[in-house]
Amino acid sequence: MTIPIQSSSAASQETRSTCCYCGVGCGVIIESQAGQITGVRGDPHHPANHGRLCSKGSTLHLTAAAHVQMQTRLLHPLFRKERGAALQPLDWGTALDTLATRLSATREEHGPDAIGIYVSGQLLTEDYYVFNKLAKGVLGTNNIDSNSRLCMSSAVAGYKSTLGADAPPACYEDIAHADTIVIAGSNLANAHPILMRRLEDVRNARPEQKLIVVDPRVSETAALADLHLQLLPGTDIALFNGLLHVLLWDGQVDTAFINEHTEGFAPLRERVRDCTPRETARITGLCQEDILCAAKWWGQSKSVLSLYCQGLNQSSSGTANNAALINLHLATGQIGRPGAGPLSLTGQPNAMGGREVGGMANLLSAHRDLASAQDRAEVAQFWGIPQVPARPGKTAVEMFEAAADGAIKLLWIVCTNPAHSMPNQNLVRAALQRAEYVVLQEAYANTATATYADLLLPAATWGEKEGTVTNSERRISRVRAAVLPVGQAKPDWQIAVDVAHRLGAAKLMPYTTPEQIWLEHRNSTRGRDLDITGMSWPMLDKAGPQQWPMPNGATSGRARLYTDGVFATPNGKAQFVDTAHQGVAEPRDARYPFSLNTGRLRDQWHGMSRTGNLGRLYGQTNEPQVLMHAQDMARLGIADGQLARLSTRRGEQILVANASATVAAMQVFAPMHWDINVLTLPTYCPKSKQPELKHSAVHIEPANLSWNLSALAWLPAHCALSVRHKLQELCKPLVYASCVPFGHEPDALGRLGLQLRLAHHEPAGAEVIDAIRTALGLSGTGLLQYQDRQRGQQRVLRIEQNHLLAFCLSGQFDDQEQLRSLLLSKQELQGNGRTLLLPGATPTQPRSPQICTCLNVSQAQIETVLPRISGTAAQRLAGLQGALGCGTQCGSCVPQLKLLIQTSPMAKH
């Protein structure tokens, strides 16, 4: 809905839509003027966020700024005449004809299963529906899967194996009603910040509420828990079975609920008989007292809500992890009531919607099962086709394995970046190289996958699309376009429909609007567990987002499921699953003694094709890093901030090693946003086919790279991101290369910062260094230069009007942080700046980590102010917010502020 607002310009508009990041599903109001998005704020009327946005959502308008779009977006179709050739433009008609011809030829020569379509949880429901119908109804293959396979398929399989349907039974409101909340395998503060805000509000109002966090790492969420169960990786099932043992021993199970509403408890009861606190402590690494405390809190609480995400899902035992936690809810009757139930937190904005329309290899529309002949027949009849193919489709990992083996000839990749996000990257890249034809349908031109594409199709993105998404609590929200797509970009559904028409399927795909697609999907849900026949787009526009099910005649959706104790199984009874501890797929050993854990940063999203264009979102972490225990680093001879080499049985990666108290000895943590999946293994859960991305056995050693280069420069905003891409391409052959923007946003002079760090076994060639200097404005006249051949060091600086605008240090140096701080501060230099040519002559302090992204407040600023603020923790937080403003905008930094308050003593008076 686009709503004109009162403004000095009649062109100003506001458009209600939905955030495109995580599965919380926050409502946003997009501000636009003259066809350009100019601002964004939270929608106070949206029930998911009530006006709040996190650091990522609150910067969405900056990612849509004109200077960002023109440098990063895919603006028109491109193709390569042959592999390795340069990309060339072509018109849409030729591009669509080419794709349709290749699809037909591949199907004719090799059969329909030689085609693989890989889609994304960031697509809208209407996009998903059309691609699913195109694959299974037009092309005749079930080889369509989603990157949601990497994040949510274990949760789906866990729900279906226990409760009978892929339907989260609880809702966000239950956070306020729960007596005890268990967060397992989720760093809520970073991955779902707005839910963390809701939890903080409840804990402030109800300090008696208990919070238990299950996580091998002392995450920002775990550090604020009443009880942190810092278990060993891969021991979740052992913990949950151990808790059930104690609940049985203490008589805290709900026998009446078990007898009346469930089946299969006897084998599970026998399974956990030997899962004593002592045995559970031995396997998990926890102390018995903490296990007993967690069981006591669970058993004595009137309502228990569990929130869980990738820590349980991304595992070779992911389905069993989910089932073991749900077993606890069923055994204690903690489901179907306010504040009680297992609530899986969706990783992507529309992973739920994709499952609803069957956009995965094992699913069909409206939660139908591909393996069911009856379900296939229903869909075939509904679509008006002879049959839906019965042969199982390839799931994500299987699809790329098949392409690497030569079985899949054509890959059509939509709105996702598998050359970054898939595990075992060496195999994935081999698959992209071997496939005869690779199509990439994408909004951004410079993703890792674009390097392998033969045909690139420009897609519309956030702020330019119409449709719907479904969040983690089954709530359907409208997505609305505020502006037209940039360049020649088209909506994803439109591209799929245009191809279908060229394949002769115009009658199957008669759509001219996304609403027509949604109405067909709605009709397919009639009588199903997710029946939405009571919804319409006008109703969603008027009444706002609604939860399913909402059948015809209902006036609102259903907040909680199974309130009557009747489950979505054939006999209406929930099923206990006999879960056994299995451990990680790749245990540590003498060669690979460390356990690698992966996860999210607060301010970045996935492969950073969108968030990675904003300097302000690098304030906390601006380089690929691995967090290690200080004792491990000392033992290995790795200094804080030094480059370390991580290697697994699949590949190796160079990362900056940082000492951190958040990880246990012999465990390390690396953010998923950089190229970490060179290390991860493709082993997957046999039921959900979700890969174990969380844990790998790794070897770590100092990188010992003798040559380094560090460069920073202020550049015109209209070209800075293009320069970044050129530098990334130029530096690919080097062992280590990191190039990121910096600066909160373009400054008053229209400049953005760019930071480059390189490391290699030997000095890069003169041509490479000259190209770097030219790109950063460090060539030509008016430069200060210094070279010390004996030390192998070269320094080049650009100073204008007594301000440092750029520098490049190569060779051996140790004062780049001082120069960086000086450049960022934009302070006027004393004298002519020649003293900066002397190593170590810069007196400024190294950069302090950024805590508040919105207002650019550093840890050093906070630690200076905090000792002067007295009172309770809440009073000190309020005083800190009043003094510096941190935590008063999006609130994403509040968990870190609370941790700093815990560790910062008050000054003695």
C-alpha cells in the first residue's frame, strides 16, 4: 500500500512493506521520492516488530541509494559467448529465447532430470510458486530445491515426525507468557535482534522469568542467560535426553497428556533410562548441577517456550536434534498453551512461504508430499497436467554433486549465491564449471556465483517487488513496491512466466500479476493444515498481516496450534521419536584437533551482496576472522590480529585470528559471511538432507605470509564500490585479500572509504601494486613517498589541505592502525605531514571496536563514560544511553551494552 504523505514535495510517498532479511518478518515503511528510496523506518502497526528495526533493517534505504545501485546491481541481461569470455549485454527477448532453447534442448537430449533449479528463501511466495510449477508441471523434473535446505529443512522434518505437519505451534506473543524460555542453537541477539528486543522487554517487566541458553559458545545471548549450558558441539540430543531422564525421575512429566495425546513414549523412556546426570555430564561436558537446575526449571514452570535455529538444524543429526527437544515439550504437556511450545526460528525472510508452496525437491503445493501418489494426483488435477513426476528430486547438496558428476547439465540459480553459501566449496565450484550451462537470476552483479554464469538475468529486489512472505510464526505479510525496478530488472515470477510461455505453457502460466499467482496458491490450500482461503490481498491491506491457518469464514488467523491436543497426524496423536546421541559428523583428531563453529554477525547478512556495500555495517568486524581461546593462540604462536591458516580435509582458508573469551579451548568460531565454506563438509542429515554446516574438524597454524599490504582511501561515492570490485578481482591470486568499505555513509564531500589488506608468500608484482595505487588515487603527482629497501617497506600517502586522504603501506609495517585512525578521524595534520612517512611516528591510538552501528559509538567511548554512571544495571544502561545515545535507535547493541556494564566497575567516590 503506497500512502502519499504531507510534504514540501508532492512526489513524497510512504509504502508499507516487509523487511527482506531474517525470518522475524518485520514490517517497514519505505519512504520514496521521485522514484528513489530515501528512507525506511519500522511499521508501528506490524505485529512482528511494532515499529522496531535492527541495524540491518534500519539501513535498507542506504543499500538502495542510487550510488550503490548503479555500482552493484545487475542492470540488464548479460551472456558469455564461451566459458571464460567477457560478459556481453543482450536484450530481454533474446535472453529469454536463449534460456528456453537451452532448457528444451537439454530436456530433449538428456531428459528433464538433467535440469536443476536452485532457488532461495529470499524469493516471495509468488516467485516460489511459479518456479515450483515450472519445474514439476512444465519441465517435468522435481530437481528444484532451495537454499532453505541449508537452514530450515531439519526443523521441517522434526515437526513432521513429531507433530505431523510443518507448522510451528507457538507465536511471538508466547515470549511474554512463558515462565521459562529455552534458546537452543540460536544467538538470538545477532540472528533475530527484534525478537531479542521483545525478550528484553519481558525480562525487564518479569524478572522472575528464567532464560536458559544452550550453546557451545558464550554468545551475546548466552552471556545474558540465567543459565548457560555451554555444551560440547554435537551433544544436544544427549542433553535433551538427560533432561527427560531427570524429569521422569522427579515425576515432572505429564502422564495424562502422554496417555491421551501421544504415542511412542515407551521406547523413548527406555532410551533415556541410562541418561543419568552423571552420564549426560560426561558426554556434554556440562556439570551435573547445571543439568539438574535446567530440568528443575523446566519441570516446575507452568509454561516453557523453546526457541531454536541453526545450532540444531545444521547437523548430520538435525532432524533428531529437533525431535529430541520436541520430545521434552510433549512429555511435559508444554504445547498448545500461551507461553508453551517449540518455536523454530526461520533463518530467511520467506523460507516458510517457500515450503508452503512446495518449492523444494520433496514437497508439493500446500504442504503436500511428493512421495504420496495421492498428493501428486491432487496437484496434477489442480494444475491440469497429466501427472507430476514421481522420481525424487535432487536436494541442494545432491544437486551440486550431480552437476559435478555430469548428471545435471543445466543449472538455473535464482536469488542465491551457492558459490559462497554451499558447503564443500571446492565441489560446488567444480559443479558450476562442469555444468554445460549456468543461468544466474540475481539482483547483484558481483556475487561469487556470477563468475561461473553463462547467462545473467537481472531481477528486481526489495523495494521493487509485489507479493507476500510468511514469517516464523506463520504470519503472512504483504510486500509492496515503492519504486520501479532499476535498469531492466524484472520480478522473478515474471521471468519464470516468460520462459514458460516460450516453452509452450502459456495456459499453465496465464499470470499477469502476482496477486493472480497468490490466489491460485490460496485455492490449493483449501482443507489443508495451512488453509488460507479466508485471506485476500484486500483483507491483508485492511486488517494487516495474518497467521495461518485462516480458512474461509474465519475472521482472523490462529495464533497457536494444537490447543485441543489434536495433532496433524493420521490418528491425531503426536509421536515421540526415539532419539539417540550421535555426535558431530567429523570428530576432532590429532591432525584436525579444533572444532570449528560458524554463525552470524549482528550487522551482516549471508554473503553480504547487500549489507556488504555499507561501510557502517563493518564497524564491529571488518575482516574475515576466527575467534580463538587465548591459550590456544599462545600455544600455537599466533598473536592477536595475526593471520592464521585453517585447513580441513576439503580445503584451507586464511583468517584474522582474534583472542576471545567466548569460545572454549580447542573450539573456534568463524562468521559465515566470508568464504568459510571452503572448510565445511557436505555431510547431511539423512532425513532432512540439511548439511552439517555448524561443525568441522580443523587444523590451525600461523599463516606465516612474509609480504603484506595495507591501504585506505577516501574515494568519490559514485565509484568507490566499483573500485572495490576491481580490486577484489585484481587480488584474487593472492593468498589473503580483504577489501571492504568504511565510513558511516557518504560524507559531506560525497566520499566513501575503502580499506584493502593483502598478504602473500612474496611481494606482489609491480603491475599489481601500480594498479592498486592507481585505483586508490595514489598515483601521479602530489604524493608523499618513502621506500626502505633494507626493510622491504614502501609508503605512499596522499595529503590534501592538511588532511590524510589515502595511504598504502607495503612490505613490513606495524603502524597501519595508527594511520587508519588518523584517516578516519579526518583531523587536520600538524605541519606538512611528512613525519607520517616515518614508521611509528603517528601518535593516535588504534581503532576501538564499534558497538553502536546507528550512532557510531565505540567501545572506548563507552568504557570512558561507564565508570562515572552509578546505580543498578538498568540505571547504568539508561545513563549510558542518555550520555552517548547508543542503544536508543535500533537497539541491536543493547545486549553488548549490558555485557559491558557487567564488566565495567563504577568509579569509587
